[in-house]
Amino acid sequence: MGSSLRCTVVVPTYNRRRLLELTLDSLDRQTLPRDRFEVLVVDDGSSDDTAAVVRGYEDRFDLRYFYQPDEGYRVAKARNVGIRHASGEVCVFVDSGVLLHSASLSAHVTAHEATEEPLALNGYVYCFNLDNEDAQLIRKVVDVDDIDASIASMARTKAWPDVREPFYARYSDDFGHLPAPWLMYWTCHSSARTEQVRSIGMYDEEFRQWGGEDLDLAYRLHRDGARFGVSRDACAIHYPHEKDQDDNTRSARENYRYIAEKYGTPITRMLVEQPAIRFAMFNQVIEERGLPRCADYPSAG
């Protein structure tokens, strides 16, 4: 890949005006030259003034806004709208409320430029609380006007590291050699080559509730030869927002069942085992059981 590689940042949103502002502010501070990236905001039917918020940034960087009617939870379709309209060679997926370090986009682009091998790359995400347990304290500590300084402080004090840090520490930041690296690819902040994402069918729009659509995409990226890893230079803060962890857990469980049935492999069926197997332990269990790898099921899905 040449040095002119561009990236497309795809930001789905729904009634998160303030969180979207914070994300767009962080994109406005990127060190990557303005002609090297575009931002596509895809609105899943917001009833607040999301469109007006986006208009306020149109003169700051290459920004386009897309709207789809509110027909329920359709984040997979929203991301596909962005992918279809992307002009960048790399898609960077960022959720509303993810505040990027100023060097984050540059780190994504640099990683993809450095190899001919297709990458499925995680950004490093601080402050990802599963149940908003530290929300008030995080809001107090994070300086939304100086994300870089806030991240530097967290890195120094080891406060609120990426919840996948124990996994990274165990398997390294380059974990593509594992039988199921796709379990750690979460599209709150990640990237992949646009052409490859399109070629594998993009996001499955059958996902109509929270959870799992990113794992489904990652499974197919893995099967298509993408190499998985994390870039610590592509770091960000997951700013707290309202969530219902019990409801998210329920809907994710249903979506995991869909994935298990869709592919029907010994590994994907582990998603619905009871008691549940923690994602961080999946690869160890796969190895202990001697299960065949995903590549042994080329016709599934």
C-alpha cells in the first residue's frame, strides 16, 4: 500500500447528540492530514438534533451524514451504509462516545500500510465499563478537551485499562495465530480493509438487537485470512453512557445462538454453552479440547 492510503471513519449513532459531539471533537483533533480521512455519520433514526450537530462540523473535515428511518435497532445496517459509501481503503469503526487520541487514525493507517496482509485491528479502549460501575468517576477524571492528556494519565497510572488487557497480556498484541481471535474484535473502535469487508458481505443485517454483529463480521474476516491484533497507539476512551447490562446480556445471548446456528462449527457452538465460557478463556478451551479450527469449515456460513 502506498503512503496516500486513506481511511473512512464510520460512526453509527442514535439519539446520542452529546456523545457524538465528543467523538467528532476528537476526530477534529487528529494528526492525520485532513485529505487522508473522511467521516461518515450514519443516523439510525434519531429524534434529537443529531443532524444539526453534524452540520456544525462539516467545515472542519470531510464529513457526510446519512439518515435511515427508525425501524428498531439497525446498527448493522447503519454501518453497512457507511461501508458502501466509503472512499477510503481502510474502514475505521468508531461508536458515538468513543473519544480518539489525536494519533489514533494515523496509527490505524500506519498499521495497514505496513503489511500486505489484511488486518483486523483493534484500537486500545480505556474506560470500557461493562455496567457503568465507574461512570461518575470516569466523567470526573476525563478532560474531554484534552483526551491525549487523559489517556497519558491512565496509561501512567494503569487506570481503567482495556478490559481485554489480560487477554493481550497472555497472548500478545498480535494474536492472529489463535484459533478464535475474532472473539476480541469489537467494533466500538477497530479497523479493517474496506475491500475485504465488502467482499465477505459486510455486517449481517439480521442482527436487530444489541451484541454480536461485530463478532459475526470478525469470524468471516478470520475465515477470509485477516490477521488480528491491537494497536496501542490507536487508543481511545470509551466515555460512559446509559446502558442496561441485563438487557444487553439477554440480547447478546440470543445473538450468540444465531451465530452458533449460522455457522454450526464446534467453536461457534461454544458461544451458547452453559455455564458460559468467558471469551478470555475460549482459545484455551479450544486447545484443551483439540477442536478443529474455523478454516476446517470452509463451506459454513
